[in-house]
Amino acid sequence: MRKIYNFSAGPAVLPEEVLQQAREEMLDWHGSGMSVMEMSHRGKEFTSIADKAESALRELANIPANYKVLFLQGGASSQFAMVPMNLLGKKGKADYVNTGQWSAKAISEARNYGSVHIAASSENEGFNAAPPLEQWRISPDTVYVHYTPNETIGGVEFQWTPDLSAAPGNHDNIPLVADMSSNFLSRPFDVSKFGLIYAGAQKNVGPAGLVVVIIREDLLDIAPLAGTPTMYRYKTHADNVSMYNTPPTYAIYIMGLVMEWLKKQGGLAVIEQRNIAKAKLIYDLIDTSSFYHCPVNPADRSRMNVPFTLSKPGLDDAFLKQAQAHGLIQLKGHRSVGGMRASIYNAMSLEGVQTLVTCMREFEKNHA
């Protein structure tokens, strides 16, 4: 049994059942005599692994037939460039919603390829809230709208999917693009409301090295910007079923195991209820304590990443030391914001969160 609870923001905890299966299959996958890491990506063994992973993902997320699923490399950060390269087209203008450090990085990268308009921002609120849709000001000539449903560092999560047709103005046919890296498959979502979704796997669905892209087929017909490398064209990968070059084979294999694990748990609706329960335990403690504080607007608090500070910052190191004694690791907040951050992705157990809450109560009792 594993004796620690890993609250890392990513690479993050994986289901123990998945790791055990991977261990058992490490040297010989299903009698093939090969480890998955040794297989040709074009061989029948690995293509069956990739096909099964995609099929399970489509089933879990109810992905419509007119969407392609791509298994790419470069993490979500590569998508900051690939999205504008492939979608800006001749108009060359896109709208972005700025809610924190990851959306800011996407904005900065997109400006290398075209005109960027900030449709909404929570900067004036210290990036501690999700801008309500009625505040969004979408350009009439924009070609897509990009937002980050969950800001991993700041702990801000949209609890709703933007309906662009309800935003001020007429935007019915504008594709919505989402960086779902840190809340992907943590709850049910309607893929048909998006033109493109991308997510780094290392939070909720697998190890680092894989990024999943779900793209509506009609968007593949947009001519990429001149000079876009072949490897940075979505159509390249769609036309070759993600096998244009050697994909991150082992990461895809692990993702497939995680997909099967999610199905065994009951699917995304069941996982969502677990995630709500886990997050509530921590937020309830914070809200009834004068010792701990979460800066995020309660309506926009993330279920995946819970940032909090202590009333006495000088106690941070002592808190982390006590947490480690309880088997709780990777709780130190991001260097840009300080404090603590508990990342409680799908694979984090309720027991792990309960242990954290017990530790927090004990520490408050001894240091308040």
C-alpha cells in the first residue's frame, strides 16, 4: 500500500489500481513479450491500445462523431501556439478571457500570431473570480473565444460553460476554445458546446508527455497560418490518427488504463460528486476558521486546486513539516502566490482529504 497522499498540482497522483496494473504489465503486455514502451507505434499491439483509449474517452465524455480526438506532445503550453496557428485564418483576430497565469500565457503566445482582444478579465479582482458572462465583450470579427475553465495556480474554476450566444452581441457561430488541463474529466461536460478542447494529461488522466485535443471536424478545414510547421497542423495529426510521428506511447497506454478506471468508478457523474465532497471538506474548514484563508470568490472556487494561506505566514514551514509527518506531501503553494495548495484531482482519495483536514485542525489548535 502507498503510505503518502500526494497533493501535487502536476504531475499528479494516479489511481493505485492503474499503477499496479502497469507494474504487472511492465515486462510483458498481454503475452506479447514486449513492454508497451518497446512497441512500434504502428504495430497491431499498440494501435489496439490507442484505439481502446480513444474509444473509452469518447464513451466517458460522450464525444460526438463529428469531433476528432488527437493524442499530441508538447503539453498544453504547445497548444498556446497551435490554436492561433490553426484557427486564426485570414481574419487573424481572437478573443481571450484572462483569469490568471495560464490564460495570461495563452494570451501572450497568441499575440505572436495575430490580434488578441481581451473579452473579459478578473485582473482587477486579483484573479480571484471568474468574470460573469454579462461582462464579456466579444469582438464582432473574432474567429474564436479562448478561456481557461480552471486556473491551477489561482484556484479559480468556472462552474458553468460559457454560452456565447447569451453574451452581449451576436456570437452564435464563434468556436469556444478551452484549456481544460486541470479539470479535464473531473465532471460531465457537453463537448458540442466547444470548437476545441485541449488538456495536458498530467493532472487527471495520465503522466506528463501527452496532451489530448478534441476538435470539431469543420475547424480542420481552416488554412493554417503561412509557415506553420507540419507538426503544428491539427489536420496532419487528424489525417494520420495521431500517428504521423511516434506519439507518447506509454503515456497513451496509462491514459487508457485511467479511462477504464473511471468507467469502473461509474463515470464522470459519479466522479463529480466525489470531487464536490472532497473540496467541500477543505472549504468548510477554511470558512469556519480564522486561522486559514482562501482568497477565491466562493462561487468560483476550484474543486481541483484549493489554495489557502495561514494567518501567520511565518508558520508555513512548520505546517509543511507537520503535514509531511502525516504523510501529506506537495502542499506548498506555487512560488508566485505562496501559502498552500491542495490539488485534489480524481485519483486523490476521500481518505487523503480527510487526513489533510485532520492535520489542519490539529495545526490550528496548536498554533492559533
